[in-house]
Amino acid sequence: MIPVAELHARRTKLVQHMVPNSVAIIPAGREVVRSNDTHYSFRQNSDYWYCSGINEPDGVLVVLPKQGELPEQSVLFVLPRDQQAEIWHGRRLGCDMAKEIAGVDRCESTDDLEYLLVELLDGRSDLYIAQGDDTWFSPYLAEALSELRAGKRQGMQAPERIHDLNTLLHNQRLIKSPYEQEVMRQACKISADAHRRAMKFTQAGLYEYQVAAEIHHEFAMRGASGPAYGTICGSGENACILHYTSNSDQLKQGDLLLIDAGAEYLGYAGDITRTFPVSGTFTEPQRKLYKVVLQAQEAALAVLKPGVTLPDAYRACTQVLVAGLVELGILVGDTDTLIKNLAFRPYFMHGLGHWLGLDVHDMGNYQVNGKPRPLEPGMVLTVEPGIYIPINADCPVAYRGIGIRIEDDILITEHGYENLTATVPKSIEGIEALMRAGR
Ligand code: GLY
Ligand code: MN
Ligand code: MN
């Protein structure tokens, strides 16, 4: 459960950024059909979870800043208690319990959503809602707005301006509170321990999905709700497929295995990648290429601190990465020219990293006023350079078909950063030693 004081602070901060006489609406997630009459495992909408701490589908949170005599208030709608539904589908919190958990001023049944929504919106001039997200809630909102507009002569007033709630809420979510930082440390710790476990477990003859299962086992045993995204276990050439999730091949002795996996803990994602030899020992070409990626990642990490931007770190990274590719004969030419011409893009085609939080690719703008956003204490981001050499690449044969990525989760602090995933070995010696220990 999210502490009530934390939820209060989040809603108060949101209200502080809303214009006077406004209202914000945040709908919950809905269950999604998997096949016929069964559903995917429910995952709450991140914004609703962030603001309400309620993990049930179909709810709605309405946040109302102070207006005239009316104090600031939050009104939550949740599914009503229902004996039959609860026997078949599971317990519901009901209004009393939900009110307590969310720490809201008022809680109502979703049965009354339609007419209470009209009441709550009436007279508010500005409405904040996630624009462009065509959720199940859109028809409810359209209906309430039409009713208010039709009721003009009776003195009703529909909001005149609609603002994108995402801009406010997602920029707020970008800076993690001390509570969030602690939860993310835990999400990252569980993810890191699962990677260590996988390294010790890996050997030739196993299947990629068996290594993935080992990771998921650790997540579950540690109280994580599951993987924060589709686990990637790609051996050999599969490591060159960035979002490889079929995890269906058998591990071969001379291959590398790339694992990109992270636990979701109390809604927050870990996101770690390690690449290591199935045999427990890097071959010479693997070792050489691995060192380039590791040094490129270290170069990016070295510049991270408040005020620095992601493109600054990307530049530091590519400088080392391209120099390394030239040294190995994979790229030919002058490093600066190769960087300027983006000659490395066929081998490093993705960005350096992304914000991390309730969503693995977390919300929040990467640019402010058309310029890269400077890092601030409390931001969490990944740093994940990679080199992927296609099997038909025009380069020394020894490197063809190798894919390597190294990814850590970084909390920006007052004077630098904290690596939340540092306990998974990434030096060649560290990886080989841990794998030996597992044998
Ligand atoms: N696992 C997705 C990513 O690393 O961005
Ligand atoms: Mn990842
Ligand atoms: Mn990532």
C-alpha cells in the first residue's frame, strides 16, 4: 500500500499546478480480454495508481482544487461491494475501505458515476484529462459534458477549456519522492538478484525460456508482481533482435546470452540488461567487443549529475563506442567523422536510455522549450548502450552475429548518481567468477 501521506502530497502537488476553478479526472485501468471470457492479469493505470493507491479496475478519481467556499477535495469512485461478483471474480474494497486506503475526502460507487460526474464538473471552467488516450471513460465524459451544455438555461456550466493532464502529472512523476526512491531501490534489488541467479543457472543445453523462468521465479519469491515488461532472453544471434521475447531457442556453448529483464514491485519497474557467455567464459572476440560496450557505458555514467543532459551522456558514450569499433576493424575511418556521419547507427541503433518509474519507459518530457532536459536529483533513468553486429555485416567474421547490451538503472542525486543495479556483475572477471560459483 502507498502511505496515505504520500498520496496526499502527490495530489496536493498536482493541485498546486492546476489553474483556479478547475478539475482533474483520472480514470483507472480496465480488464482486457485475453481469450473468450478470460482476462489478462490486471495491471492498474500508472497515473491512477500514482494518485489513488487503489489497485482495482473501473474506478475514477476526481481531484478538485479549492473553489470559493468549497475546500480542495478528492472524490473517488470504486466498484460497489457485490456478493455474487466477489464470489466469482474476487474481493472488492468497497467505498469505506477504498476511502481509507486512498485517503480521499469522499468515495462513491461507480454505479453513481454518471450523475455525480455532472455535479462535480458543473461550474468548473477548466478540465484536466489525459488527452488522446481513448479510454473506456471517454463516453462517460462526453455524456457529462453534453448534459452540462444542454443545461445552460438551468444555470449549468460546462468546462470551457480542456488541458492535457499528462503534461502536469507526468512531469511530476519524473521526480521521484524519497518514498518512491526507496521502492525503486527494492524493485532494482529484486531485479538484480534475479539476474545473478540467471547467471549462475545458465548452461548449454537449457532453453532461453527456462532461464526466463528462473528469473520470474525469483521475482515472485521476492514479492514482485511479475516482470515489468516482456523478458528478453536472447542467445547467439537472437541478441541482435532488440525486443526479442519468444525466448524459444536452446543455449549453445560458444554463444553469448543477452538478458533484459526487470521486476515490477509496488508498480515500479526495474530494467536491467546483462550479456554473458553461456559457457561461463568469454571467447576472445566476445571479450573484445564486450569491453567496448562496457567502456562506452562507463563513459556515459561518468558524466551523469544534475544539470547534464541525456545527449551529453550519449556523446560521451558514442565517442568511446566508435573508437572501439574502429580499433576492432568493424568501422573504418576517423572517429569524429564516423560519429558525425552516424556510421555507427547500423550497430547501435537505439537511444542511450530512458526515464524509469511506474512505466518501464516512464512518462515525462525529454525536452523543455525545445532543448534537452537537464537532469535533476530524484530522476531515475536507464543507461543502456549496445552493439549488435548483423550476421551479414561487412566486418571481420569473428564479430558477426554478436549482440551485447549492458543496462543499469540510475538515480540522479544532489552531486552525482546512485547506480541502483550495481550488484549484478558486469566486468568480465566479475561475470566469469559468479558463473563459476554457480557451477
Ligand atoms: N527493456 C526495454 C528497455 O530496455 O528499454
Ligand atoms: Mn531493458
Ligand atoms: Mn531500458
